[in-house]
Amino acid sequence: MTYRSSIGVFDDFLGSLVWRDILQELEEWLKDVHEALEDPDGETEDKTLHRLGGNAQAIRRFILLPEIMRDNIKMDSEE
């Protein structure tokens, strides 16, 4: 896959206030998922638990996405 951005663009993005705000929002989403998974009353269905686990995994992958893409650009430029 060819990216249009450079390593420098990703470095700028990762240090930007926009990315920090996005991370802050995603951390709130993870907090909500965690609270739903705690289910102190034991009323959450297995399907819902599975979905919540998938949501948490997707959020964590999204958090890592810019760094993964940056690393891919770096590897491509070294080849």
C-alpha cells in the first residue's frame, strides 16, 4: 500500500492537539465500555459482552493506527 503522507506529517499529527483530543475522546469510549463490561448485576447477555469486547478492541486498534501507518511508511522508505 502506498501512503500519501510522510513520516514528518505523521509525527506532526501524533503531536497535535487534534490527535490528543481524539485520544481523550477514545479513552472516554473505553471507559464507557469498561463500565458496561463490569455488569455488577449480571444482567448483560453474552452477545452484548462479545460486542463490547469487540468495541474495546476496535478502539484500541484505532488508537494505534497512526503509529502503525507511520512505521509502514518508514519501512517502505528503508527498502
